[in-house]
Amino acid sequence: MQKRIYINFLVLILFCVLLLAGSFSLFFLNAVRTGEMTAIRNNAHLMAELLNHGVGNLPREAARITIIAPDGLVLMDSHARPEVMGSRADRDEVIEALQSGSGEAMRHSGVLDGATFYYAIRLQDGNVLRLSRTLNSLGEVFTTILPALIAVTAIILITAHIAARRLTHRIIKPLGTIDLESSDGSDSAHDSKDFYEELLPYLRKINNQKQEIERQLSALKNRADTIDAITANMQEGLLLLDQNGLILAASNSMLEIFGVNKESDIIQKNVLHIYRDAEFAQAVRKCLKGTHSEMVFLRDDSIYNIYLNPVYNDEICRGAIIFFIDKTEHHKVENLRREFSANVSHELKTPLTTISALSEMMTNGMAKSEDFVSFAAKISVQSKRLIDIIEDIIRLSQFDEDRFEREFSVFDVYELTESVISVLQDKATEKNVMLKLVGQSFSITANNHLIDELLYNLIENGIKYNKEGGTVTVSLTKENEWCKITVSDTGIGIPKEHQARIFERFYRVDNSRSKRTGGTGLGLSIVKHIAEHHNGRVALDSAEGMGTTIVCYIKA
């Protein structure tokens, strides 16, 4: 504040000095020009008297002297040869002198090269005597007075600097005597002889507000201490705010949500200090004005429902309580349910639509008799596909509800794989795909039926999505307590962006190709569940155009 007042004083004084200098220069220029013009007039009258009385020699004159005949012809000129000068009959001062005896004008002169004052007098013989002189410009005048102006300006600025500092100090000094920490800062300031009476109402208001804030903070602190013991171990995230949006308390789970080390790092800080979001900030402002609101909050991979509730006291909103409730699992389950329902509806609709259309054509007589066999065959295929989808859905439902009995038995996994390959050999032959089995014969303890289905799904996928003349290789190895089943193909591969979702239900990389090759879109999801049912896991390694390798680890 002191620096600002000091600078304002200096700027004001400097402006006044510059304004005075400019005004003085203009006045001085006007005075100089007026004097020069008066001198020219006087000299012109003197010379006219001399010429009228027959004096041949005119006095030496700094001005340019020109004698012009009544027809405008130049008879004599002190600065140029008359014979090269044109007629001057059109000059304003000459016209005026011939008409009224004298005339004057101001214009630029090519001969004198500058702004020139012309004064003309008609002589008794009818000729016109004209005197002209260039007048001093503003720059010339300013250059003349510049040294004096600089000296005066320097003196004024030094004086202004000293005066501004003293005036600033005198203005600020009474404010420095105010003790805002005392019980009544206005009284302590009023005791000073230099105190500004105009400040007294503002000081009292500031003091009253300070005391009110201190009382409120004291009450809130006592309340916060009580709440701390209640909220310390809450599972839900909890924030308590005062009416200004400052954090009074926070539960441990809320600190974990935002990665805050300790509660003291955020106490008495604005709530936006921990989460800067436009929607959240708007909701907090509305809440502190008395409006309840809810919103969804995303943090890392978690989803929270936020509930903002205003706190009233004597019908005045005194703060807010904000709850963060973790709804991640609920949202995941809900999304899976919606996605599963949509996929099931879509997958069931396709074969049902085909069956309905064909049967309606047969019933209404729209089909020819020779088409009945082909229509019936198509209905049979679609019916089988419908049954397969329903069976797969039921199987996945059993996995979800953990209704599969652990009916484990000891069997040779190598022999089981040979059996599955023999069943799929015809499909492989149709596609011109070679099936290979490598590994060793060993026994495992598992659900024979489920492992059979796992192998069937993997090998069948290897055939479906292979290239003409490709190969599907099944490798069986035993690593300690694990049975490692590896199925590799030389097919089209899976793009990298789809690999993370390939084991999801009904997920297909290319829907158009999947429709051509058949299948329910549940095979790999069932494979994953079968592996997990045997306390195992599934791994995928694939590159687009380079084939796919799926490895299943089964607890042997």
C-alpha cells in the first residue's frame, strides 16, 4: 500500500511537470511567432515610407524583400532572380494589399524552405512591397529552452520524491498504530493523535467479525473433536465442512480414497484442495447454500456415490456433510448384468428369427415342396445352435453360482486329448487344417467332463480361426503339481486391443466372421471358468496374422 501511494504521487507530479512543459513550449512558440510577425509588419511599413519618399538604399533586413508590380510581375527579390520567378498575382497577401493597402498570409515557402509569414504593402506608385520570413518551429523553440526545462524538471522530481515519501509516511502512519489483535482495535487506534476518524466504523466492523469468527471456530473445534472419535473408523468416506467449505474432519477411509497421508494435511483447507473438479465444486457450493445433491465420482478403478447434505442450525446452513460410498462392485455387477442380458437377447434372437421365418413360410405354403428338406435342415441347425447357447448359458450360470460339484476322478489327460482330436478330425479335414498332439501320457485328478469341454472349445477355435492349410498343435506337459495344456494355431491371430476382453462372455473380435464360422461366443469364457474351477488360470499370447497360443494351467 505504501509503495502504491508513493508511486501514484510521483506519477501525478511527473504528469503535471510534462503538462506544464508542453503548455509553456506552446505559449513560448506563440509569443515568439507573434513578435516576429509584428517586427515584419513594422519593418515593412518603414521600408514602404522610405520607398514612397524616394530613398534608394533600403536598410539591411534579415527578411526576404520582394517588389511586385500590380500585374503580379516580380520586379525585385532579395533571395531569388526576378526573371525566373513566376507571377505573384494569385498570392493572397498581394491581392489583399492591392485591394486594401496591406495584406498578410502564412504558408510554406519553396525558396525559404519552411513555414513562412508574408506581409505586403501597396506603394504610392502602385507596386507592392512584400516582406517574408520563416518562423521558428516548435522543435526549435523546444530545443532552445530544453536545458532550462531539464534543470527545472530534475529539481521538481527531486523535490517530489522527498515530498511523496514524507506524505506517504504520514498517510500510512495512523494505520500502523491499529492493533487488530487487541480486544478492541478501534479503541487502540482512536488513542493515536493521527488517527483517521473515518476508519472507526470499519475497524469496529472488522473487530466484530473477528470476534464472531473466533467464537464460531471455537465452537466448530469442540464439535470436530467430538466427531473425530466417531468417524475415525468409518468404512464410508466422510468429510465435514464448515460454511466456508473448509474441512473440519475426515474419516480414515476418505484419506485412503484421495491418497492423503494424515488428516492434519487437509484440516482447515478448502475441500477443493483435495479434489479439483468443476462438477464437484458446483455441488459443494449448492450444498453450502442449502441444497442436497448426489453425484458419481470416479477415482482410479473405483466408483463412488457422493452424497452432499447441508447442515442447518437455526435455519441457517452452517456447513455440509459429504459421504463417499464405494459402489465399484455394484456397478461392475450391474454392467455385467446389462451386458449379459443384451448379449443373450441378441444371440437368442438370431436363431429364433430364422426358425420363425422358415416355419412360417412352410406353414403358409410359401415354400415349395422341394424346399421342405432344406428348410427343415436349416431349422435343425438353428435349433441346435439355440440349444448350444442355452446349455452354455446354463453352464456359466452354474459356475457363477458355484453349483458345480467337484466330481473329480483320476484319468489320463493324454488319452482324453486324443479322443477330442478324433472327434474334431472331420472339421479339421474340411478346413484343411492339421491337428498335432505332442507331450507325454500322465494322469491328473480333475473333472473329466469339464476338461473334455475345455479341450474341445480350444481345439475347435483353433480350427475355426485358422488359415487354409494351417496347423493346430496341442502340447501337454506336467510342471510340478500343474498340468499345462497349450493349444497353438497358425491362424488369423487376435489384435492387441481385443486381447484384454477375449475371455468375456459373448465377446467377438469380428462379428461378421464369427457368424460365418458359427459358435455362441461363450467358449473361451467357459474355458476360463473351467480352469478357475480347478484352481488354475488361463494365459493368452497372440499377434494379428501370426496365430494364437492359449495356455491353461490345471491343478493336477
